Amino acid sequence: MNEMMTAAVSRPLRVTKDLVHKHDAGQVLLVGLKRLAEDEFLVAADWTDTSGLVGAGDQGQDSAVLLTETIRQTFPLLSHAGYDVPFGHRLLWSEYRYALNLDTLREGGIGGRPDLHIRCYDVVRRRDRVTALSLDITVLRDGEQLATAHTRFTIQQPAIYERLRGSYGDAHRMLELARSRPLPPPASGAGEEFRDAVLSPTDATDRWQLRIDTHHPMYFDHPSDHAPGILLLEAAKQAVRTMRHPRVGVAEAMETVFHRYVELDSPCWVDVQQLPDDQLGRARFLVTMHQEGKLCFTALASVAKERTTG
């Protein structure tokens, strides 16, 4: 183990914004890392002030956003502090799935200081450098399970990434190009706030255009040459939520695959198809995203009924 890895075993490591690839320190959701075993970690999170990341809507709905961004921040943290990946290497999302404990989240809200118990496996190394990781994650708060998740990501050296991306790898050029075009209007009911709507309506009730606001403070906290994965996940959630279906509600569980990048220079189309109910009787929807006729992203969502009041 290197010095940083040894420190993580002996005492918790304080998380700084560079370790989670954030420019805005106010968006950092992780506060501590402790190594429990060679490939097992305990990550402490802080959800006591998340007003800049989630709205004041349904606790279950907002928790999916918060959970996903919390987990996404563990990728660079574990890469750098757990596996000695140099800064500047690119982390590429392959797959992600989660399951929420909605009753617990709704009763206790989405604040507090949860812990993420993470087991890493299928660790791929080339020339003693980690190039891929799978994570199994259990999120607990005060002993209660809030969610479980699984994810996998790969790691590329800067030179390889630049060679594969070519002209598309120039984040500043891609952002300038995207910002030179008008932002399409938001779909009604897509986001709790105008700024958070990531869908734009079309003539079809089950199709939208992906709305990429490159000035959004969370999705584009720092320059990116493509639409970030968390934006695609939010678009899938919003697409399911805005479907005209009597059982549409919170995406309680979701399984996603990232097939290729969604670029910033051409429209991306978001389609939803209803599937047979899952084994728990929840409505299911398949969300697909295509750009220039190529499949970029798929999500299979199991949806809990909307909570009624009164």
C-alpha cells in the first residue's frame, strides 16, 4: 500500500473538492474515507445542507438525485485515495443501478449524515494501474438502510482518452459550440425548478429532446466535453415522471447502461416505452436515448405509486 492508502486504513481521510472532481466546494457531499480492507471502504457523507442540489419536492424523488450524485463522487475519491489513480485520468461510467427504501426516506427525510459501505471487486489492472472497478454499495443512516446500489466504471489515461475522442475531447470548444445554439424550452413538469428541467417537449407524448443546459451549476460544475452521466440519469427519471400514465410516480429502482457518449453538438432523443409490471407489481418503463441514430443510454425503471395526501 502507498502512503495515502495506509493513512486511509489507520484513520479517516478528510475529503476535499479535488478528490471528488468538483470546483464548487459547496457541492461536495462526501466528508470522510476509511479503508476497512484491501477492497472495502467506509465513506461518510453529509446531507445536512443539500438545498443547492435538490428541491423541496417528494423526498423519494429528490433522494434519487442526491443518492446518485453522492455515489458518483465516490468514483474519483476511491480512484485517487484508494487505488492511487493519478489526477487527470478520465473516469468513464459503464453501468449503474439502485434501489431505494422509500418508506425510510420519506419518514426520515433526506438529511443527516449517511454512511456508504462499499465493496470493490472485478478490479482490472494494467501495468499495476487500476483501469476498471465494480462497486457494491449499501447506504445506511443511524443503522437504517436507505438504499443499495451497484456500479462499474473504467479509467483511461489522458493520452488514450484524447486519442479516442479526437476533436470531441476539447471541452471548451464543445461548450462554446453548445452555447452558441438556443437552449430548447423545458417540458412542463419535468423538473421541480425551471433550471432543473432536462427535457424539452416534442409532438409525441413519449418522446423528448434532451435539454442540456451547460450553465447548470451541478451538471457542469466544471467543463465537460459531453453530457455527464448524472444528467442522463436525471433525464430518465424525468421522462418516466412526465409520462401520461395513471401509475407514474417515483423511480424506486433503476438499472442503467451507458453505451456511448451523448455529444453536445447535436440533438439527443429520449423515448419511453411501458413494459409489463415487475415481480413486485410496480409499473416498469424502458427509457432509451439515441443521437444520430445510435443508442447512447438505456434505463429500466421500476416505479412506485405517487404518494397521496389527505
